[in-house]
Amino acid sequence: MRISFANDYSEGCLPEILENLSKTNFEQISGYGLDSYSKSAISKIEELLGAEPDQVDIHFTVGGTQANLIVISHVLKPYSGVLSAPQGHIATHESAAIEATGHKVIMLDADPYSGKIDAQTLAAFLNEYWANPEPEHSPFPGMIYFSNATEYGTLYSAEEISAIRDVADKYDISIFMDGARLGTALTAEPGVLSFGQLLDLVDVFTIGGTKNGALSGEAIVFTNRKYNYGNRFRWTLKQRGGMLAKGRLLGIQFDTLFTDDLYFRAAKHANRMADLLRTGLKQRNVKFWTETKTNQLFILIAPEMKQMLLQDFIFLDWLIPTEQQLSELGLEKSDQEYHVIRLVTSWATQKEWIEQFLNRWDDFANL
Amino acid sequence: MRISFANDYSEGCLPEILENLSKTNFEQISGYGLDSYSKSAISKIEELLGAEPDQVDIHFTVGGTQANLIVISHVLKPYSGVLSAPQGHIATHESAAIEATGHKVIMLDADPYSGKIDAQTLAAFLNEYWANPEPEHSPFPGMIYFSNATEYGTLYSAEEISAIRDVADKYDISIFMDGARLGTALTAEPGVLSFGQLLDLVDVFTIGGTKNGALSGEAIVFTNRKYNYGNRFRWTLKQRGGMLAKGRLLGIQFDTLFTDDLYFRAAKHANRMADLLRTGLKQRNVKFWTETKTNQLFILIAPEMKQMLLQDFIFLDWLIPTEQQLSELGLEKSDQEYHVIRLVTSWATQKEWIEQFLNRWDDFANL
Amino acid sequence: MRISFANDYSEGCLPEILENLSKTNFEQISGYGLDSYSKSAISKIEELLGAEPDQVDIHFTVGGTQANLIVISHVLKPYSGVLSAPQGHIATHESAAIEATGHKVIMLDADPYSGKIDAQTLAAFLNEYWANPEPEHSPFPGMIYFSNATEYGTLYSAEEISAIRDVADKYDISIFMDGARLGTALTAEPGVLSFGQLLDLVDVFTIGGTKNGALSGEAIVFTNRKYNYGNRFRWTLKQRGGMLAKGRLLGIQFDTLFTDDLYFRAAKHANRMADLLRTGLKQRNVKFWTETKTNQLFILIAPEMKQMLLQDFIFLDWLIPTEQQLSELGLEKSDQEYHVIRLVTSWATQKEWIEQFLNRWDDFANL
Amino acid sequence: MRISFANDYSEGCLPEILENLSKTNFEQISGYGLDSYSKSAISKIEELLGAEPDQVDIHFTVGGTQANLIVISHVLKPYSGVLSAPQGHIATHESAAIEATGHKVIMLDADPYSGKIDAQTLAAFLNEYWANPEPEHSPFPGMIYFSNATEYGTLYSAEEISAIRDVADKYDISIFMDGARLGTALTAEPGVLSFGQLLDLVDVFTIGGTKNGALSGEAIVFTNRKYNYGNRFRWTLKQRGGMLAKGRLLGIQFDTLFTDDLYFRAAKHANRMADLLRTGLKQRNVKFWTETKTNQLFILIAPEMKQMLLQDFIFLDWLIPTEQQLSELGLEKSDQEYHVIRLVTSWATQKEWIEQFLNRWDDFANL
């Protein structure tokens, strides 16, 4: 049986979740997210955010693509689109789910290595758009979307998001932060960004369960920072198929995740395992496509080494760098070919797996 | 604590499901429904249907509204709509989920008591539509939708569906049977309709998990009877947010449900409990809004009785009959007022609850 | 050549329009509705409405279905639908154009003869909707739509619309009046409703050109009475294909129509011709399906008479009344069969045509 | 009054059109495109194409964005998107009209100067897409779109389209050629592409009226080459607001355009005027952004010269080239700054205007 570093959703869920599902199984409770567990989970998240009563709107839905399409189609005006990095999940890996709701994902230049957008690029885009005397012929930019942690495992700091927020406010567009991997983002580096700061920084964000130890599920948090975007969200949630009859499935999971800090403990574990792997690979002089502090690592690897490791491990091919990229990464043009692969750790990753991976690396390196 | 007859999704799930989720929890498996449990579940359903290899396409998704909107938007042509009884779930209780995908739910007259459509009414509708020399100004009927068991707990026989199929084939429209309560429908009366007959009778149907003992989940079965409607369905499933990263959650549940006949055993239990309740109520001369054999009962009840029962039980108000309806139901116009309530049993209903309900009825009747 | 009373768009256009198109043909002017003729037309309409500068937003688009779908999809929230009489044009004769934009047309009971809705029915509907503790499962009513003149040629008075407005404001829904036949509506009866009153009565309305002497085109007027619904409308207009490169085609037409009262003069002619026909038919004891004052007449006619008249005239079959309807209309149940046909006059109807029609009637009646 | 080279829709229409609109103005004819003029126009186009009876489906609609969105949403499967050059009209200048119908415009690399795609790039894209074992997470490529003439005035030859067709057929995607400027494309160079060849080369194409002398209007031709894509198109046309009540407006225009070769004579005039201008500019050593043979010219111009010319002429700023582009265009890096402007001629352009433009150029060049 190969060990998988393919993603952070290969296992089932944190055992505490199954335990609570079992414990509560025969209770007869309300459906559609109005049960006591969902309410308790909401209270715990509100408290952790430091939100005033009735300040925020929190809802649960089953999956990440679902959360993205429901939130975006709820918030956007009918004629408007959402700006995203070309690497953004909604732009690449959701089979045009946003477009299927009638809205365009508009490309905003991003750093090719980190997958991050920045406030300057956003400002330049919006400024040019609104400098056009007849802008109505081009897709209307109504929202800025970014993932944190990003699809490349990188992070946004509070300062970076604050700068984006200032631009967004100037041009009156909303900010949606996709937190499918929010756990590992917030626990990667102290002081970079705190949970409570999000209240003031973004209009809506998700708290990913699926990639952080839940069976499935994302929390959606409308901060209602500037506008009451969360208003009537239950209608959109229902209409788009995101509201479960047995809402308890989500309520109990998030109630468990936000009890005794389980959500962040699980994320820290994933990050710790990634640190171990990262340190080991650096010691072996492996080049990284981009520097990350979270549970995703993107490394350059010789195709032969890749093939050998695939005998014992599962991981994903990410891309094949161009010569220019190799040169930018400081890899002299040589006969050596490189691929970029992605290695992902999770709440379920075992320390031994990292050791086995590094050992096999050494075995092959010494061939 | 009041006992609930409000619906069939008040509890968690059949214990076998939690057991299997626990047993497999740390296995690292593929995502997005390509795991071995999903495949095993598909095989079991295929076998039970008596389907040839590659004949049918089976997929899993999380909820009923989700299944309906994904199936309908996948099968319909861009310009076409779906015919439904006014009582149909998609017409009443899904917050315009079908319309949100761009398709109209077109009303087809149905029996007001049973909520059933019939082949004659369908034929008359389609005949009139196509007799119009310029039909393109009216919504195009491209599919017929019905639930079985219906929203009123009634059943369609193989003969009735066969007659609908003949009309549908004549006018080249597809047939979608919403099986949110398929379990109780197929086990209510021997000989009325068998699972395998569906292969030849409808183009696509669902097998409801949520209302029959699953935590959540519906199986979608494309019979590909006439056209290959199941083609490329994974794209639509992904695009509409219906594909889970942890597809195991659905695969393990359906694999469990279709092992040792659990799915139908659970349904039979619900029907048996309904039978007990029905018999008891009939002995007490209670009038039924419509005759059902499945786990939903709709009865006429005096408002005072209703209020008293609500102290100990939970159930839903359904409607207040008009005088004409009361007269059609054989209730002489008198001073007695009546409401219609719905009582639902499930896989989790206990025999004692029925007894308690009937006892309380007697208590109040004797006041 | 048969004379047509089939509709009010059988001819080309008022000669003044062709004249002005010719006169301006070689002027090089701006596209997309920003030309001087469009601006002049807007000013004239604003003045006639008595609108303050910048109070209203006025746009032009090519057709009625187009105007309806663009306005409704622009104004509605993503999750909401539009209430309409079952006889409403958007509910019957636009091939599910509204649903194709993702919004449901929700049925509101209306008078079967006049096709009119009323404030009481609307209030009852909205009250019941919001009395439901979990309304999010049913389609959200976000707008009320009605046509004036209606599809049955009847009229709404300022008082009736005012009552609808009060209900709409109470429940915070918007009001859209489809004015495809606004000309004949406003000129049918003095004092019933004036153009300027619309500023305070509805949120958006159209001024139909196609059915009142234009080659094609509808003006869309956002009154911005309560909310700034007209905001960013050029984006939606463009996105839905409703903005013409040669906006002059619409600008010149509406500038012509609103010069020297041409729009209302054309409508008055249509109404006058209808009056002649109505009077003549009444003198012949013809029964009307509903009383109208505008350019549409719906009459009960014996099938044999209908067939004979169709030799010389074109008109549309509307419906075949039920026995109950015949009795409600005061037509004793007898051997005589009746059909309802529609007769329409227009800006181009000639007085002689009416006379010929009545003469032929007499010829046949005397057979 | 400045002379405009801003676009090919600044004037009204070819005088023959107004003449025929006047001549037929009082004829009472059928609505919705079923009139005799529309039928006659269809016959003439069929004949010119050399199409067999019932081979093709031809419809008319009012505008280009409208035609694009209606055709694409009609042909695409619900889950699929359309490939386009980044410069494609649907990708840039239609305010996300395609996305508003639920479909993504997927970027396919194109030549930055000519705006053309090619068969090799298409094949590479599709090959990579289908090499992915789980392609369903990425937007499904279901159609290839290109304009001819392109947005940069360049042309596709029959050979180039044939190569694209072979790739499209291999991967079973449809081909839509946007012919907003088909007239100038087909008449620019003998032997490059003929009207009749389109029958075998593409699945659907438009014949642009608006940019070739019509008041408004595009013909849509489904060749039904491989599949019956034109089937039921009247439903989509109606539903999307593209069907005019007074279809005569389009029928008479296209009937006129396809009488006595008027459509192509108008296009040839536009091309001839462009040739004059092109020759004159080349004589003055002006650099072109891309070589064109049609009625659009893209030239590099010093900002000062641009400003001076704008006193007497209207034309559009197109872009400001990067240093790399300037170097690729053979313009040595120097102190001289360049802008790219677009100059457009049309059926209405007068020879004197070209002469005046070149004279003013000389005046300023000699300053």
C-alpha cells in the first residue's frame, strides 16, 4: 500500500467527529441547519471571532466548490464578475461552476510562483477599467476572490489583505476569501493573520472543513463589514442545493471542530508534518517552486527520482517548468530535467511517513 | 421531549453506516467518487437492477434538491422546461432551484388529493402544445418529473409509469422519477413496481438516502434507456457543486445500504410503522386526505385534538380543506372544523411511539 | 387580400419614423445609445413625465420579451422570483425567458376574465408567505409584474396601482409595469391614469413602441422611486444583448414618437378604431369576454360565423369557454356553441376596415 | 464636423434598405420572422451558399452580441464552454454575455498581432485536456469560436479553417464563426475563402448586417454539417429575446442585402477604401501592427501626430505597445513613443475622406 501525500482529504475524519455523530445519532432534531448543534457551532465561531451579537451571518454547506458558487452568486450583482488569480481554484479546478451561475471569473495577474495577487495590481486593473469612458462593454469587476492559504500553499498577511481591502473599498467591490485551507493558513506563522482580524478585512470567507479533518463541510462567514451581504442567504443556500435536510451532519462536525480548539490543533499537526518534510528536503538541497509555510510543498524533482518515489508514495504532478522559469529559480540550464510535484500533509499524516519518504529519497539519491 | 412524526430525517443514520465510516476511517483512498466503496456501491445497485455492464450510469450526490437540479439541468435542452404536478417537490419546496438553472417548471394538472399525474393528462397537454402552429412562444416541454412515493405518500404502479412512458416516447420527452422516498415506494405493496422495472420505464431516477436512513445522499441512476443521458454527467455534477472531495462519505453509505438489503429493510420498517398507525387511526374512524400505503399519512383532524396532541408529539400542518373538499371527502358540512396534518414514520420509528400516539388520541377523544 | 385584426404589429411603422431615419441616414453619430437622438428622446420623455434632472434612468431596447427579461434579471436579487397573473405575458408567451435568466415566475391569482391582479390578493399571498417560519424553501417573491393595458385589453387605474404599491412597499418588493401597450392604456379613458403618475406608482415600466407604431423598440423607465434600480443598467443591457451598436435606430424612433405627441396620437387612433368596432358589435348584441376600453376586443362568436369571417379577415382564436364560464357570462346553456376570438386595432387600422367587418357580420348573420 | 473612421456602424444604412422599408410599410404581414420577406431572404442566402433544400437553418436576429449569446447557449451542452482567442469579441467586448448564459469562455492562445488561433494550438489544448485522467474538474471545451474577419481585421483561409475543422471533429467540438464582418472577409482576397465553402467548414456562422450597411441585424446560419444544431432554434431565439414581433425589419433588410449582390458590393467598397488608406499610409512609411486586407487598419502612430489628427478625424486608441512588441515590429528602441490606433472604413466611407486624412497626415508630418 503506497502512502499518499496527494492531498489533505484522503482519509475520513477526525475521530472526535465520528464519536459525536454516534453519540447524538438517535436524537430527533430540526432539519435544514436549524438544529441545536449548528447553533452551538455558530456561537463558538462567533465567540472565537470576537463578533458582536447579530454582527455576522454564519452558514454551513457541504463542499468547497458548492460554497464558492453559492457565495459568489449570492453576493454579485447580476451583471458583474469576480476577479481572481489565474491560479485561483474558481478559475481552474471547479469546472466553470461560477460561470454556470452566470458570472465571469475575470483574470487578474498574479505571481506565477506564489499564486498571490496584490493590492497594486488590483488597483491598476480597477483604475484602468473605470478610466474607460464606456466600461459597460467589458465584464464588470464586482468582487475580488483569493484563497488563503493559496492553491500554492502560500499565505496572505493581515497587511496584504488590508491593502487589498483599501483598494476594494475605493472601487466598491466585495472581498471573498476562500478558506478551504484556512486552518493551516492561520496556524503557520504567529502574527501574520489572526482569525478575528478577518472581521474587518474581508466581506465573506469560508472555514474549510473537508481539508482539515471533517468528513465534509465548509462554514461560510459573512462579516457584514460594509454591506449586509449575508442577508437572505438561506434562500440562495437552499436554491443552489447547499442546504442539507440533515443539517446536523454539518452542525455536529463544526461544533466538534470548534470545541477545545480541535480545528486549529488539526491544522497545526498538518503544518508540523509539512515542516518536517520541508526541512528534510532542504537538507537534501531540493529546490522549491515557491516558499511555503503551510501543508503544501511544491518541489522540483528529476523525473527519474519521481518515478522511483511513485513506487511507494502517491503525490501529484503539478507542472513542467519552462527554461525561463528554471533560470529564474536559479537552476542553471543543464542536461538535468525537472518536474514540479506537490506534496501535501494533513491532520492524519504520520511522522513515520515523512521519515520513510526521506529515507527512500536517500536510497534513490545514492543509486 | 416530544416524539416526532414530523418527517423521516429527524434522526442521524442507520448504525451500520456509522460503523462502516469508523471501520474505514483511516484508509487513504481516492477522492471525488472514484474510490472503491463508491464503485462497490455502484456494482451492487447495478446487480440489483439487473443491468448489463456499462448499461447504466450511477452517481452519488449529497441532497435531494441538489440531485434534482443537477439531473434536470443536465438532461434538458437549453430552451426546454420540465413538467410537474403542482404538488411536485421541484414546484413547491425547492426555492426555485430548477429555475435558477435556467429552466421552467411547467405545471401539469394532477389529482389534488393524491398529487399524482397521469398519462392521459400528459398526452392532452403535449398534444395541445404541438397542435399550436407556433409553439415556440410557449415554454417547451422537455421532461416529465414525478416523485415516487409522491409528496402525498401515494404510489405509481408499473402500469401507470408505463403509460406515461409511452406518451413521453411519442413526444420525445425524458422521464425523471424523483426517488427521495423510493425505498418506501418499492416495498409498500408487492407487485406494484419492482426496482428492475425502472430500467425500462424511466430515463433517470434517484434512490433517496437521506429519507431512508443515510446521513445524507442520493444515488442518481441514468438508465440510458433511449438516449445516453448519463454521458458527461461528472462534469455537471462537479460544476453544480454536487461532487464531494471525500466521495467516500457517499460511497460508504450506499455500499452499506445496498449490502444485505439494508436499504429495503429500513424502508419496510418505516412502512410497517405507518401501517400500525394507519390501522389504529382507521379503527378510530379518522378520515384520510388520501389513501397511502407508504410512510406518510395525511389525516383530517379537529383543531382542538391537534393542539392537544402537539403537547406530546411533533407533526406538520399540511393544509386547511375547503368546504368543497370536505364534501368530496364525505364529511358533511357541519360545525366541526378540520385541518389536514401529516404524520411520517421512518427507519427509526419505534413501535411504542405509535402506541403512545394512539393512546393519547384516545385520552383526548374521551375528554 | 384579407384584412388583419390579428395584432397591432402587422404593419411597418408610422411614416414619420421612416422619414426621420432617411433624413438622418448619413450623419455619423455615436453608437450604443449614446447618440444625440437617443438623448433627445430621453429628454422628451423625462419632460413629459415631469421628472427632475437625474431622477429617472431611461434606456431603449429592441423588443418586449427582451425588455422584460433584461429588466427583471437586473432588478431581482439572485434568489428571488417575480409574481405575475397566470395570464401575464411573461408567464405564457415568452417561452420561459424569465426562467432562462434564473428566476421563477410565481403565479398570483388573477381575475380570469380581465387578467388583472389586485392589491388584496397580493397582500394575502405575501402575508401567508412571510407567516411561514421557514419561508426559504419556497420561491422568494421579489417583484410584482403586471401589464397595462393587460393581455386582455383591460386597464389599471391610478388607485388600483396605488393600492398595489402600498402592499409592495410594505413587503419591500419592486413593481414592474409592462407597458407594451401603454399608449392605448393611457389614452383610453381620461382621468384613469396619467403618464406622470407612474413616477410615484411603479419602480420600472416600459413604453412599448412595437405595438404603437414603431418598427421595433421599447423604452425602459426606472423611476428610482424607492431604490436606485436603474443603477448600472447599461451593463445588463449590454450583457443580455439588448444594446444596439446602431442605437440611433431606437433613438430616432423614440425621438419621433415623443415629438408632437405622435406616440399618444397613434394610440388614440387605435382606441378610436376599437371603439367603432366595439359599438358596432354591441349594436349586434355580441357578447364580450371582458369589457375593454383599449384596442383589444375579446368576443364570443359562433364557430360558423367565425369561419365565414375568416374568409375576409384575420384574427386570433383565443379560447373556448367552459360551460361554467358561459353561464357566468349570462349565456344560457343552449345548443349554441361559442368561441372567444381576439380583434385588435392599431395606429394603422382604417375606418373602412371596421365598416367592412361589420357589414360582413351582417351578411352572415342574415344567412 | 470631424470625419469618423471610428467604426463601420456610424451611419444609418444602405439607401436601398430604407427604400424597401418604405415601399412595404403598409403591407400587413406575419410576425416573428415568418413573413414573406424573411423567407425570401433565407432562400437567397441558401441559393448563394449552394445549399440543398432543408439542409441549413437560417434565422435573423438584431445584434451581434445577441447572436453570439443565443447561438452559443443553444449549441453548447449545459456543462461545456467555448474556446476563444483572448482577443475574441466574446472574450473582451460583450460584457460577459456568454457567461451570463452559464458558459465559460475558455482562453486559447492566439497570435498577439493578428488575433488568430490555429489548428495546432487547438489540437495541443484538446490533447492535453483529454490526456488528464480526471478532466471533469476543468472547464469542458465544447466549441471553438473565432471571428472572420477577426477583431484585428485579419482573415482565415479555407485551408486554415479546414485544419481547425479536422481538429474539432477529432475531439467532437462544434465550430462557430462570428461573421460580424463576414462581408469584408469574403471579398478581401479572391480564392482565400468562398461563401459556399462555409457549408462544409463550420457548424454555425453569422452574416453580419450591422457592420455592413444594415440598420441592424445578423443572419445566423446553421450548416447542420455534422449534427442538427439548428434544431428547435426558434425556441432559444424567442427565449433570449432575439425574435422580433416585426420580423419584417430583419427580413426586408436581408432580402435587400442579398438582392443584386448588395451585401458584397457594400463590403467591397469598404475594402477598397481601406486599400486606398493602407496604400497611402505605406507610402508614408507608417508601420502596421498587423497586416490586414479588410476594412480595419491598425497602425503605429506618434502620440503628437495622433492628437493633431484627432482635431479633424475620429478613430479609436487601441493599445500602447510594450518595448518588446516594438522591437518585434522592427521599431528600434528610441526616444520615439508609439500608440496603436484603429482606422475603420465602411460601405459609407467616401474617397475624399481618405484623401483628406492623408493630406492632414502630410501637413502634420511636415511641421
